[in-house]
Amino acid sequence: MSDIQRIRERLDQALSQFVQDHPIPGLAVGIVKDYRTIYAKGFGVSNVTKGEPVDEKTLFHMASVSKTLVATGIMQLAERGKMNLDGYVTEYLPYFTLSDDRFRLITVRQLLNHTSGMPDEDDYEWDRPQYDKESLERYVKSIDDRQLMWHPGEQFFYSNIGYEILGDIIAKVSGVSFEQYIKENVLRPTGMDSSSFLKTEADDGQLATPHILGLTKGYGAEVSEIFPYNRAHAPSSTLYASAEEMCRYAIAQLHQGDVPGGQRILQQVSYNELWKKYASTDYGAEMEGIGLSWFLGEYKGIRMVSHAGRDTGFRSNLILLPDEGIAVSVMTNSDYVGLKIVYTTILDVLLGEDISRIKRSIAHHLAQITDSSGVDAAMKEYADIQQNNPDRYLVLQGEFNFIADTLKERGFSGEAGKLLQLSSMLFPEAS
């Protein structure tokens, strides 16, 4: 049996078990090793009501992973001499204005690396989406009452607003809509023929349904009444892509813009800017620095370039280890189960470690028991786990709080209170 076949079989087992162990509907994974796709597969269902299976072609809302394509588009226009990364935003969008006069000092580069001082958006209006071509420009004009958090260029602060502005710049400089530009210059050249930033273009039969955490039919996934789409927020959030096609995109990035058997989407020199550290974040070792859209860090001493995404009903991660020719794309149609343990386990397998299982979230496991049988039963289960199989579980105190907050937001205050009670008993010092 070849090494690749062993990796595939190990991942089949581990990923299937992960979906069984966690209250999520579906999961899709795409893996690149030695600069070629070795794995693209789906697990679970696209919709818990209909039971349709997830496969390698199922389209997921990729949320903020979308921003890496925006950066690619901006770099293309800069390479073609149509814009300057250090040009002021007002040079390309004369109608861009804020209530803070320092807006005139914001550059394209600062928007790309989240050092512009722009605040973040707190209402994406997923429940009242816009679909028309003018919605992006309207949004940019609508933020004229916002104020900068500090002088442009001073420090890092993640801003989705900044990426809507960048998307509008792409549209105005190129003369076509943001979605059309990315489709013609990034998606199609990399072989992402089914992918789109327009929900109306995505094949309904392939598009995964968003799920949120519920208790109506027991602890687990419920179909979200809201689909996270609004054309006004396309640049920051609305790429629809599959595990199979994210591998093609990842290969082009690993090759620093060169599409095998196709055309270049970027010159190699552009990656000196894209993957250069401009500021520090507080996001941990794997995402310690910020480049142009890409987060920069290390995984077990190996250079790592990545982006994550989360919106209503969806989560995603795209991880590149450029020096190893490795990429991992993970996506799920739920927003309440973290995927870090999934992609780190996959990376460990790819790097030669003998791992056959992904650790199970003890927070979700005990939350399910708390909901069905109470706090005392959950405490008993925890004691049994600690005595018999502690290494099988991922223990994160913060995850209990996250689940409790999620339940409270959904109107399950009593159940959230029980989970916080359990958390305080398990982690008395933290509480």
C-alpha cells in the first residue's frame, strides 16, 4: 500500500468518526500534498431535513476565506498598472468618505492588511439581502457616518468593512462587477468552474444548507432560517466553493500564482507582498502576523499561511504550508463546532504522525448530556472520561462558554445556565 493510500484510509476513518462524534450535519475536506490533490471528500449531510449526502462537489459558503480572492484580484490590477497598493482609496472611489477626516489617508494596502483603522461591521443584513449590482457601491456610500478607531497604519484590527471597500475598488478599476471580475480572472483560470460569489449562480442542487445549534429535537443541528447572503457583503464573505475546487485554488497559491497546465493568475513577485508580515495579531502562533489578507504563522516550526471563516450556519478554514507543498481546506455547514482540531490532525497525518482519530469535543459531548439528563449526569460522565479515556477528548474551557452564549442567543437561557453551572464545577479557577 502506498503512503498516499494509507493517508486516505486513515483520514476516511478519522473524519467519518468525527462527524459521528459531533452534532454537525456535514463536513467536506480537500487536501493537497506535494502540490497535487490527494483527497477531496464529503461526510454527513447537506441538509438534516432532506438527508442529502455531502460530497467533494458540494458547495459551501466559505465566509472570510473569500478575502484571499479579493487580495488576489487587487494584486492582479496592481501588476497590470491599473492601481497602486499605496494609492489612497479616494483615488479609486471619489465618493468614499467617513465622518473622520483621516479617511483621506487610508491606502489600499492598509485595507488589505487590516491596519486602516476601520471598524468592523456588526450587521450584515443576512435577513434582508440585496441582490442588485449597485448594492456594493450603496453600502460603501452608506458608511459615511463611521469613524476610524485610530490613525491609519497604526495597528491591526480585523475589518470586514475594509474588504467591501476593496471589492468596490475592483469593480470601479476593472469596469465590471466585483463578482464578474473574480469569476473571469481568478475562479475560471484556476479551474473553479462551479464556484461563484453570486448565490444566484450557485447550483441549488450542490449548495449546502446552513445549520445552527438547536434543542428542539434534541441537542444538535437545525436548519437556519437565514442564509448568509447579501451582495453588499460579497467581497468579505460570499464565495461558494467545494472541497474539490478549493484544492485547485490552493495549488495555484502554493505555486505562487502559477496554475499547472494553465495561465498565471499572479506573478511570483507579488507573493513578496501578500505573504509579508505587516503587523502582529493576538490570534496565536499559527496566525501571529497579518499579510495582505493572509494570516502568517507557524505550525510545529513550519511556515503556515491561512485564513478562516465563520458566518451564520457555516465555518471554513484554508491552510497552506508553502514550504511543504501542503494545503488543507475544511468546511462545514454549521457554525458552532470548531474545525481547528480537524485541520491540525490532518496536518499531523500529512507530516508523518501515526494518528487515526480526531479528538472529540468534551464541551459538546457534555452539553448534550446536560440537555438530556442534567448537570449531575454530565459530571458523572466527565469523571468516567477522566478515569478511563482522557486522551480521547479535547478539553477547552472557553468552548463551554461559547456553547452557552450560542444557546442563550437562541432563547435557551435555562439550558445555557445549566451549561455555565457545569463549566464552573469543572473549571472552578476559570469561573
